[in-house]
Amino acid sequence: MHGFFDSLAHRLTARRGAWISLAVGIIAFTALLGALGRADLDAGGAAVVAQSEAGQVAALADEFPGAADQSLLVVAGRGDGGALTAAQLDALASLTPEFEGVTGGTATGPQVSEDGRAAVVATTFAVTDDADDADAAEQAVEGMRAVIADNPISGVDVQVTGGAAFGADIAAAFDGADFTLLLVTIGVVALLLIATYRSPVLWLVPLIVVAFADQLATKATAALGTALELQFDTGIVSVLVFGAGANYALLLVSRYREELARDEDHRAALARAWRASLPAIAASNATVVLSLLTLLLAVVPGTRGLGIASAVGLLIALAAVLLVLPPALAVCGRGVFWPRIPRPGRTPRRVGAWRTVGARVVARPLLPAAAGLVLLGVLATGLFGVQLGLTQSERFRVPSESAVGLAVLSEHFAPGEAEPMIVIADADDAAAVADAIDGVAGVERVAPAGESSDASLRRLLVVGDAEPGSPESLQLVRDVRDAAHEASASALVGGPAGASLDARQASTRDFLLIAPLVLATTLIVLTVLLRALVAPLVLLAVNTLSAVAAIGAGAWLGRTLFGWAALDLQVPLLAFLFLVALGVDYTIFLVHRARAEAGAAGTRPGMVNAVAATGGVITSAGLVLAGVFVALGLLPLVTLGQLGLIVGVGVLVDTLVVRTLVVPALFSLVGDRMWWPGRIRRQAARGDREDRGPEEGVASDVPALREPVG
């Protein structure tokens, strides 16, 4: 195996091999992009969990004529808060034929509120077998809003709201947002690469390679998502590809710069750097990819789809950095580092600071270890009082017409009018079920909504007095289900309100199943990489505490700075996965180097050398990853802003506290026992040195190893 990788490294960096490898990479990218060029993912709406009670209700929709049709509400209220006049109500009523012409469904109303200050028109739009739900909803909402804009009612504000309108507003809010996210991500990565390399040329090479990988990943995951009918957020996939790809590139280029400081032959230096970086980069990628694939066991559709799409994207990023970046660097030569071109005998001045930090932590490890762990514990206290689940109006970072309409509706009508519960019962039990539900506190109205084609089932609409998605709404669903099930064991309660409750239960189930699998996956990768058991267990415990601390800190910052009353249901699981899987990357970069250095100098001096050698690159990688995740806050959904904030804070904590203080201190306290049951075999001085100059961050009297030692 070593021979294969040595041969591959030579082929990627040799004078002729580099040009051939680069040409093959460009041709492969062009061919794949051309083949996938028309692939486009229709994100659609959030589907119900198929196995849930709401999912069973949705599956039975085909049994009812017209049950697949969706509803929209037109809410009207005076701008001055006064009562609507007869003329204003007549003007609103005159629009119902226009609404029917747009939607192809029926419009009823206007229904006036008890206080006379608002009115609502309910309309349906048909969803045919060959129509896409999201496209049909978007067209219906746009058409109705156009009718309202063309026929203004003096003194009256009119909004289109309802579940379908919220979905259309989310889709509209994303128009151009992904492109903006891409530009900002590129800008963040470019600025940080320039600050890291301090070269007007070098940053372009990894950025171009990673950008091409991102474009290919976007098309590949879109094609995969369409073929497998997956749901996932493309913005998260793009951020992962850019962040992880930039991290891999930083590690490779940093090691390349080290090797250039001891070898006049830049191609030999690059081949050595590629071979030395390969285990850490591959282990880092394997940790994240395998962790993401555990999401295939999730029952929430968006979570499951994100797992496989992100895994594919990260594999593409890995291939680009390991197979395309090296020949690109080989073709450019040593001059790509201009104006600070590394040459044998030159040691970067910034190395001294990281060596000083590492030496002080290792010399007196108890204080930094205790202080770091206490800090993580304090940050974790931000989890106290955290609420889960956002209401419809809380999901948008920016104002939307549907949210404004829902607020007006909630003020003057039963808030549940926007998203009524749907109950399906056997025909013989329907009356008893309706009576039982009507007696539940919080139920405003129970209305028949048709029978199945074979007349064996009845459909009921239940309107409650709680805002959709609120804790009160979820409790009302539980109460309605209890009453319905008591009246008929076969009764089913679903609809958007039921789906919200089922999604909460499914998210809890997914977290309890997948979080332990992510930890087990990370432990296995660390054990294989380090060939030890104690070190992986210690590192995993610290990494888990760091992830919990980041979620707590992010939740507290969200409440304090942005007024986020709750975390979205998917945020805890995705944040935990990203923080554990991505956070362990920096530990892998550091500890893999520490094991190599330990063979020459011992565990404690080896850790000092590792901190000195990797301090700059790990800090830069952490800043890049934190920056691209924070960029998610540009997207219009609070969910993505929460995820970006938590992961961004977590990466910084992991980079600046865990990797800099806690991990080196723990290694100093435990010493050589960290590698149990394995052992560090000390290399003979002659075999170690081989007349090699000082590597970056490693003192000239401490030899650097070409390969990790046993």
C-alpha cells in the first residue's frame, strides 16, 4: 500500500505527470459538469414523516376526491384598526371570482370576525397528478397576490397566508440567496487564505480547485436528489464542501511549505507533503462522511436527504484536493508562494509563538486543562431553558406576507384556521369521533370535509385556538388525538398541525439514535488512525463536551442577540453532528502529527513540536470553517442562521481552546500512556535526521519524521 501511494504521489507531482494529471482532472470535471449540467433540485416543502400518524393521513388523501387540493386564506384588515365597512366587504367579495379563476378551485367568504375588524376569504387550488405541489402553490399564491395588487381596496390591507403561502414565501425568499451565499463564501475563504498565505498568488490555486469541486458537487447532489427523491438544503452542502475543501487544502499546502524549507526540489517536497498529509486528510474526511451517512437512519426526510448529499459533496471535495490540487501546485512551482518563498534554512518567524504556547501548556498542564474544561462547562449552561420548535411566524429571518397575514388572522380569528387538523375516521364512527373532538378544550370548530370514494371513510376539519407550531398547538393535537382514539381506535389525526407534533417526536428519535452512532464512528476512526485506545477515548470525551458547549453558547447568543425564542427541531442533531465530526478534524491534524513527533522526541516534547508545526494551519482552517458557516445567516430561514451561529462558535472554541489548551495539556498529564495499548517506537537518531533541515515549527535539534511511527 505504501508503494502505491508513493507511486501516486510521484505521478501527481512529476514534471510530465503533473501536466497529465491536471489535464485529466480538468477533462473529467468538464465532462461530469456537462453530463450533469441540467440537473436541478426542486427543494419542495417539508414532507411529513411517512411512518407517523400525520403521514398515514396524507397517504389516505388519494381516497378522497379533491383532498389533495390545498387551501389559501386571504386576510383583510383596515390599516387604522377600525371595523370594515360594507363597501370594503363588498369589494373583497367581488374578488372571489378572480381568485377562482387563478386557482381553479372554489372560494368562500368573506367571513367577518366577531369584532368586525377583519375578514377572511378561503380558497382552494387544485393539485393534479402531473402537477408539482410546490410549483402549483407558487403559481396560485403569485396569481392571487397579483389580483389583490390590481384591485386595491381603499384603506384595507390584504395578505395571502396559509401553509401553501408560507411554502411559496420560503421559496421566493431563496431566489438569488444561494448565489449570494456562494459569493460571500468565496469572499470569506479568499480573504482568509490571503491572510494565511500572505501571497497575492497562492490563494487562487486552492480556491479555484475548491470552487470547481463545489460546482460539481452542486450538480451531482442535485441529480442524486432528483433520482432518489431526496430533500435537503443545498446551502448547507455548499458550505460543507467549501469549508472542508479549504481545510484539506490548507493542511496540504502548509505541509508543502514545510518540505520546501528543507528541499530544493519542489516536486520532491510536494510529493513528500502529499504522502505525509494523506492519513490526516483521509481520516478527517472519513469521520465526516461516515457520520453523515448515519443520517440515512433518520426518519425526518430533510435530515435523511442531507446526509447522503453532503457525504457525496465531501467525497468530491476530497478527490479535488488530493488529485487536482497537487498537480496544480507542481505546475506553478515554488514561486507560487511569492513574495515569501520558502527555501532551505529559512524558518518562518511566526513559528516561535506557537512553540511558546505549546511549551508553556505542556510544562504546566493542570491549569490550562482545568481552565479549558471549566470554560466548556460554563458555555454548556446556555442549554438551560432552551425551547425546541419554531412557530410558522418565527421561521423567517426577514418579514414575509404570509407571516403578517397569520398575525392578523390570529388576532381576530381562531389561529388554527390557517392550518386546521385533518381527521379521518371510519364512516360508522365519524359522528362519535366528531362529538368527542368537539368537546376538547381549545377546539373552535369541527366540520365535515367529504367522504372517500367508496364511502367507507369520513374526513373532518378541526380548527383550534392556538397558533400553528406553538406549544399550545402541539398540546391541542395530543388532546384531539386522545379524544379521537378513545372514540374510535382506527381514527387518525393529521394535517400540518399533526405533522408538526410528529416531526418533533421524530427529531427526538433521530437524535437519540444518531448521536451515539456519530460518537462511535468518530471513535473507530480515531482508534484506527492513532492505533491506540486511551487517546481516542480522551479526545472523543473532550470533543463531545466541546460540541455540547457550542450548542449551549449558540443558543444563549441566539436568545440574547437575535431574540430566537427556540431552536428549530433539526438544529440540535445537525449541529451536534457537524461539531463532533468537523471539530475532531483539528484534533486529528494535531494528534496525528504529535504521534509522528513522539517517535523522535517523546510524547510531551512531541506535542510541543506538533503544536508549533500545526498551530498556524489549524487556526486558519478553523477561521475558514467558522466563516463559511456563519455565512449561512445570510439565508432567509432562522433555522440556517441558528445552525451557522452554533457551528461557527463551536469551531472557534474547538480551534482556540480545545486544540490549543485542553488537548496538549491532557497529553502532557497522561504522557506515553495515551498511546496504550500501542507503544511509541523511538527512531534511531541517524535514521531520523538524514541531514534534514528544521521543519516549520520544529526546532532544528528535534528531528522531523518522514512517516508516522508505530
